[in-house]
Amino acid sequence: MKQHQENLRKLGLKIPPIPPKGGAYVPAIQVGNLVFCSGQGAYRDGKQAYLGRVGNEVSLEQAQEAACIAGLNCLAEICSITGNIDNIKRIVQIRGFVNCTNNFHDHPKVIDALSSLFLDIFGENGKHVRCALGTSNLPGNIPVEVEMIVEAENLDN
Amino acid sequence: MKQHQENLRKLGLKIPPIPPKGGAYVPAIQVGNLVFCSGQGAYRDGKQAYLGRVGNEVSLEQAQEAACIAGLNCLAEICSITGNIDNIKRIVQIRGFVNCTNNFHDHPKVIDALSSLFLDIFGENGKHVRCALGTSNLPGNIPVEVEMIVEAENLDN
Amino acid sequence: MKQHQENLRKLGLKIPPIPPKGGAYVPAIQVGNLVFCSGQGAYRDGKQAYLGRVGNEVSLEQAQEAACIAGLNCLAEICSITGNIDNIKRIVQIRGFVNCTNNFHDHPKVIDALSSLFLDIFGENGKHVRCALGTSNLPGNIPVEVEMIVEAENLDN
């Protein structure tokens, strides 16, 4: 029996509702035991938690929080397939894009906040491969966008 | 029997030839039931349909058209494995990169044109996860680059 | 019996040690027969081989070398799962991000150096799909970041 949900509760966190969609896509798709999700930003409580570029309007600490919120939003999408996070067998891959100024180079520190959170929630099952990337631009001027692949279990088909 | 090809015909569209390769890669690769394709721009009739950044030389409407052309080019690559689009069981994932000015933030509107087109062609089988991203730069100064994963059926192995 | 290791030796190359990690992620993850790796730059002999943007501090030729070093670092990560490169059945996908100036558009030439190297090492098994992308920014100001998916064989589970 997985303890992911219990770990999340102990951290004072919960899986948020899936953010409103920005187009004609679906939150998540199951292929075999893998679940792919759509890219997410730090939408929370009805709006983006932060807007702007990291290194300018958005600080490193705010970007780290944005990465964690985005990751939880990805989990919300994935739970549309798995039902709950205890059915996530393993985090496989995180890809994080950081919208930042030309002289900001600490992208790994931004995405690492999410990597660490996932280890706290999923323990050994939270170990993942990762790609941290910078960009000059993200949808709606959000500071961080995250996408993920997980391995799931107890799926219907 | 899938109606994808028939839907494409009704839309007045067809799968284009695979664009000339820009290097030592292949158009598509099959892994189990999944087919991955190489990234594509809006190459059409022997040249790129548009060049430049969205928000500058390229308008939103032109970028939307570029996204659709790029997506059809991806389908052309995928058909090198599947033979035709009726053997595409499902669109799994679209990742779209938009080469744009620093103050352009409507990336989802650009890529959504392709998402909607795929729903028109593939119906329920066109539902996919998506990642829309911005960048300051794409190969050859193309405005949009798209890559995809699909699930296929009736494959030889 | 695969000749990948022998081909690598003939090229005067070898698989480097896995570069130091920049966060709470793992080098590679196996899902079925696929192995995903984390994004890598051109770390070599204890430091990044090059720093800066292509088109500015970094030349096309240096960026091509950086892409090859990054690709070998990805292979090092993958070998943490497969043991050696002869257990790599096939390169599936390369995604290469080039940190460049606004007017640099030869991203495919940068990543093609790695594509060609993989054909030299893996022969027919080196054929892959590819995505070459530009960005204004990469972690630590590295010029090139590469991530990959391979198909492996002779794995324990």
C-alpha cells in the first residue's frame, strides 16, 4: 500500500482541482502503464500565482514555489486517469521550462524545488529523470511550465 | 474502420510529402504501438510557408496556419510507419514551440489551431495532451515547430 | 553481438563518467524496454567545455562539439541502467536545445553533429527521430542541452 496520499497530507498539501483548460486538449492520457499530462503553470485559487520572468518580476524563491504548484497541477491532471496519487507507481520524467531574463542561469534550482517535493511525497517512487530548460517566453507570461510522465498501477485497462 | 482519411478529405486537406530532412535523422520511429516523429515546421510546396517571429513578421493567424501545416507534416512523417492516417489509433501528445517576440504570450492560441484540426480529423481519437511553449529562436527562423507521439494499430510488428 | 563499443573505441572515444548531478533527480530510468535520461550539457574533465550563447561567445564548431559531448554524457547516464552501450538496441529520440543569439538559426547543424556521431557509433541502430530547438537561456549558461530516449535489451527486468 502506497503512502503518497498520506505523505502529501503530512506536508499540509493536497491535490488541487485541474486548472481550466487553455484549449482543445485533455489533461492526461494513458498509454499502457504510462500516463502523460499536459503542460501546467502555477495556477492556484482561480488565477496564476505569479506572472513575469524569473530574474525580473519573479524571484528565485517565487519561481521555486511556482514549480511546486505547477507540479501539483500536473498530479491533478494525472489523477484524472489514476483516481488518486497512491496509484502512481513511479514518477518517470519531469520537464521544466523557466521563463527568465537573459542573465538568469539557475534553472536547476527552480525545478529542483519540485524534484525535492516529489521525493518527499513519493519517496523512492519519486525518483525521476529531469530536464530543466530556460526560455524567453511562456504562455500568458507564466514564470514556469512543467510537464510529466508517470508510471501508474491499478488502472482499469 | 477509421474515418480519419475521409474526414481529412472533407476538410479539403491531404497528407503532404515528408519535407526534406535537415540532417542525419529519420522522420518517425515505432516503439511498440507508439510512433514518435521528428520536429517539423510549416514547410509547404517547396519552402517554409512563413519565416520570422510571431508578434513581429508573423501574425497570430499566420502562426495558427503554420501550426496546422507543421502538424500535417508530422502526420506525413508518422505515415512513413503507419502507411496511412486510418492506422493512427490515437493522437497521444503534441508539443508546440512558438518562436515569438518577448511580449507575445498567446502561445496556446497558436497551438490550439492544430489541436482543433486534429479533433476535426480524428474525432475522439484526436484527444491529446499538449505542451505549448515559447522561445526566442527556432531552426531557420521558422515561427512554429511541432513534435508528436501517436498510438498506432495494424503495424507489422 | 552489437559492435557499438568497438565502434566507439575506433573513433577514439569512450563513455565518460556521469557528470555531477545538479539536483534531486536520477541519471536514467527504465520503463519496459525504453530508457529515458536526464538532460545533459557538455560537462567534461571536471567542468563545462564551453559556456555562453552560440553566435556570440560560442562558435558553430564549438557548439557542435558541445552537442557531441552532451550526447556522450547522456549515454553515460543510460549505461547506469544498461551497463554498457552494446545493450542499447536502438537510439529512439534526441531532443537538442541550443542557447543562442537572436539571429542564430543553424540549430540543426549543431545537433546534426551528434546525430552523425550516433550513426558512426550505432550504425543502423543509431537512426533516431530528432527535435532541434533554440532558446535564449540554458542552465548555468551552457550552450547546448541534450536529452534522449533509447530502446535497450538484455535488461534484468
